[in-house]
Amino acid sequence: MNQAAIDAVFRPKLNKQEVKADEITRNVRAIMSAEVTTRDSKTERLRALRLARDAQMPSAPAKKVRTVSRRVK
């Protein structure tokens, strides 16, 4: 006999608690995966909009840095 057939016959049955826990775990992972996908797509969209906005804006000239002289007592 092959190992797959043996495992199918002698696989322990899950009790109600384990079945419910597995179902909840699958659901939570699906929800989290959907949230990650949504967040990543929103981040990419906003990044593209920001880069497009920055490319259209004229760059402001850099301000001169004023040095402060300190008095010595």
C-alpha cells in the first residue's frame, strides 16, 4: 500500500473544538490577507500620486542658512 492511502485511513478525526479552531484560523488569515492587499494597493496609489504631484511642482530655491555668531564672555 502506498503511504497516502494509509494516512487517509488512519488519520485521526478532529474533534469539534479543533474543527472550529481550524475554521476560525482560515477565516482570520483570509481577512488579514485581504487587508494587507488593500493596504498595499492604497500605499502604491498614494505614492504614485505624491510623486506625480512633486514632479509638477516647481522646486523652491534653497534658503540661505544664516550663521549665528556667539559672544564670548
